[in-house]
Amino acid sequence: MFQVFNAKTADAAWSEIMRHHQAGGFSSGQGSRSGLTDELLHAAICIENSRQRWISCRKPPMNIAFALVEVIWIVRGRNDSAFLNYFNSKLPQFAGNEPTYSGAYGWRLKRRFRMNQLHRTYETLKRNPDSRQAVLQIWDPRLDLPKSNGAPRSQDIPCNLSACLKVRNGKLEWLQTMRSNDMFRGLPHNIVQFTTLQEIMAGWLGVEPGAYHHLSDSLHLYRVDVDQIEIGASSVQNNDDLRLEKWASDRALAALEQLVEKIISPTTSVKALKEYAETFPGTIAYKNIARVLCAEGARRRKCPDQARAIMAYCENLAFSNLFDAWLERVESTRSLKRASDSGGL
């Protein structure tokens, strides 16, 4: 039986799922390679307003810059680990310490099957909006099915399997299917990834983004994470519009990709990051993404005051609130560590 969660925003959906867990709605004691989990089988999630993709009520807060970089990495079809690892140094613990990630979604969508599925889907729906055959395939059994002894073939097996896209009533509807979904670490990022792709594709097609539907065959929480998770207050709405014509979208996303390359370069100064944040070209929605990425680059260069100065240019209050929460989390963790190292705890 499906357990269904319908909400207007991702924040509301995540809160509803978390309360369902707190009320004992998940089965306990399911094992995994990372320890015991509480699990909910066959969860169906609907987010009516897919642009409201940011889960700000999750405490501790998510790393917004990493979530945005993941989107760029996916839509540009990359699989190199360094592009992501700079923004999340713990990622190799989960996906492997290799120069590339085998399960990279964008690489699967644009390169693995010897075709650019994103472009073909765009062409299909542009010429035939009524099509029911626009399916994006990520899972590859040749790479992803376990070995005959049951052992996984890689540390990085994709959790996302496929997506079904349909244009109905002038809106792009999106159905995402997942085999496995960590509610704390994975779900907030998965929603950002695929609702952003949905909005970008809607722009290519000249339609509105519709509802986002998410099927998780195993929605779970790791027991080691349960005690640290809280439900906080929801943030302000995300009003940025990422929709552009295909040629303009490709140019804007390529510019963001180039910006990330500059940010992760050790030769780039904080002064240069501030200049990039001020002068990044394009619409305000893409400028705001650039400002978050540059601010995180300044923070990682141990210049939190400069990070805040860069974020002062950001006109997306949802981004500003999420970044402030992330910065507070990191600074608090660092202060506790210093106190512990000095014998103050």
C-alpha cells in the first residue's frame, strides 16, 4: 500500500513525513551498509508548487551551495568528483574516493547511453506535447545490478531510477522514481535536483512547471541521525524564475559551470569571488545562484565576513535565509570543536 504525502511545498511535505516518522509510522530495524534504519516502503510524495523546492524547516540546515552545485553538475552532464567534493568534503565517504562517480545522474542522462536524453526529451515534447514516451533513464543494469554473490558493484549506485515527463494543460508534470531515499541527507537534495531540472526543461518548452511527484520505494532514516533532526520554521518563498529559452539556458548554465571551476581553483582570491558575484551576467535568478556559490567559496577560504558581504547582493530571501542558517551551523560546530580541543568542554 502506498503512503501518500500531498503538500503545496517541499517544506510542508518534509514536515509531514517527519511527523509521520515521529508518530511511529516507519518500520524499525531495517539493516543497511551504514547501519540500522527506520523505513517506510512505497512512499508517494506530491509537491504542488514545484518551485517551492527548498526544505528550510530541516534542522540541522542543508548546505544550499552544495545543492546548487549538484544541479549544475547534473544538467551539464559531468561525473568528476572534484567538482562536488570541494563543496562537500564528506561525500567520498558515501560515494567512494575516486576521480569520477559511477552513478552520476547527469552523466547517465547526457552521455552513458550514447545520447543526450535531456535534449531528445526536449525535442520530443516540443514537437509532440501530448507524448507519453518522454522518459529519462538513469538506472543501467549492466552497471548497477549487484554481483551474483549479492555484493554491490560500486560504492556509488544511483538511487534515482527514472523520470517521466508530461505536458498537460500548459504545464510540465514530473514523476521521479527512486529505489532508495535517505530522508535526512538525500530527499532534500533530490527534490532540489529534479524540480530544478523540471523548471529548466519547462523553460525550454515555453510552459509552466507543474506539480512534482516523487515515488520512493524505500524512504528511510538512519538511526544514528534521528536524535539530531528537528522540524523548524519554514522560510520565505522562492520567487526566482529559472525558465529560459534553450539557447539562453545553455549559456547561463555553462557560465555557472565556469564559475564553479573558478571557485574551486586554489588560485582564486576572495576579492575575485566578490567581483564575480557582482558582475555575473544573466537574469536575477542566475545571478542569485552565482552569489550563493561565491559566498560559499569565501566561507571555505575562512572569510565568513566576506561571505556575508557577498550574500548582501543576493535578492532571493529564501537563499539568504538558507545560507545564513548553514553559516551559523558551520560556525557553531567549529566553535564547539575549538572549545573541546582547548579543554573547555
